[in-house]
Amino acid sequence: MVTLSNQNVSDERSGSSSIQKFKIPLAGAAIFALVLPLFLILFNTMYITNSEWLYTYGWWRNDIANRTGLPVDQLDRGADQIKAYFNNDVEFLDVRVNFGATEVSLYKDREVLHMVDVKALMQAVFTITRWTGVLLLFLLAIGLLYLKQDLFPLLLRSLKWSAIGTGVFLVLFGGTAAINFGWLFTQFHFLSFANNLWMLDPYNDYLLMMFPQRFFFEASLFIGALTVIDFALITAAALFGRKRLTG
């Protein structure tokens, strides 16, 4: 009886250990699937915010030179100052451009104060991007050490569900944006900012003259397209890794 009892205890412990070994990788895969879309969307937001091509395209697409009276080289100069502002410790943005032979400070006080809020939001994006990237690398490293080649089937399953969830989100977001981006843009500002400094005049405030709603609509489309491309590249890399390790 004692032997049988000991055997039962041993079987229970073995079963519990097997369950734990099964649950840990699944939990890691679930976290990976949830965090990856957040990282990719924020990373792509950070990338295009600091990309020259987006601004060059925006000037042309929205006829900003005619709208503002600023030549493209001065628009580029202003965009460079904004990008630098997002990445430095200066509290207030002072965009200075040349109107003819005179250098002027382009944005009024309300625009400058709104950009303080925008900077806080962008720096939060940069911080979350870095930490979610670290978390994803940590999960991959632990998975490789713990599962070795068995990581790749689980990773591919995680990527599949992550891609499906992200695809549903992008379709819903894109559909809403196509129908009424103005409403979506307004809701974003209500949720992101605790004041109404973002309510500016598109005919008199240069911040909105330089960056109209269509600029942000198309920037959102670029972020969505880059996220889809990222998923395809990561999936291809996972397939390649599985093939190399399994022969």
C-alpha cells in the first residue's frame, strides 16, 4: 500500500510538472502575441515621425508651400526642428524659418504649448517602444534556451494569432478612418490630451497649415502598411530559422 501510495504521489508530481512545463511556454507565447503588435505599431510611428520622406511627401501631397507661403527648404527646416525637439530636453519649441530676408518664430503661444503635450506623448511612445522591444527579445531568448528548436512551431502559432488580431484591428481602424477620419482624429485628441490646446485654427495657425488632417490620415496608412510588412518579414524569418535548425 505504501508503495502504491508513493507511486501515486510520484505520478501526481510528474503530471503537475508536465502541466507547468506546458503552461509556461504558452503563457510566454500569449504575452509575445499581445506585445508584438504594440511594439510594431509604436516602432513604425517612431520611425515615420523621424523620417524625412514623410514630410517631403506631405509638403507635396497637401500643397503646403502654397498654403503657408513657405518654400520647401524652409518647411524642411521647420520639420527638422520639430524632429529634434521630440528627441531633446528643451521644454518649448521655437520653430524659426525665413520669410524672405527675415527670420521669424513661426508658431504662436498656443501652438507651442500644444507641442509640449505632443512631445510628452511622443517621448512616451519612444519609451514604450524600447521597453516592449526589450521584453520581446527577452521572451525569444528564454524560449530559445528553454525550448531550443521547439520554439519555432510555438512562435509561428503566436505570430499567426498576433497577425490575425492585428489584422482585425487594422481593418476596423482603417475602415473607420476611411469613413470619418475627422471623428477618429478628434477622439484621439480627446483621449491623448487633458486640455483643448489642440483646437487650433487651420487658416491662421501654422502648425495645422503645415500638418493638416490628411497628413495624419496618410501617416496612419503608412504605419498600418509597415506593420503588415513587418509581420510578413518576422514570419519569414521564423520559418527560415525553423528550417535551418530542423534540417
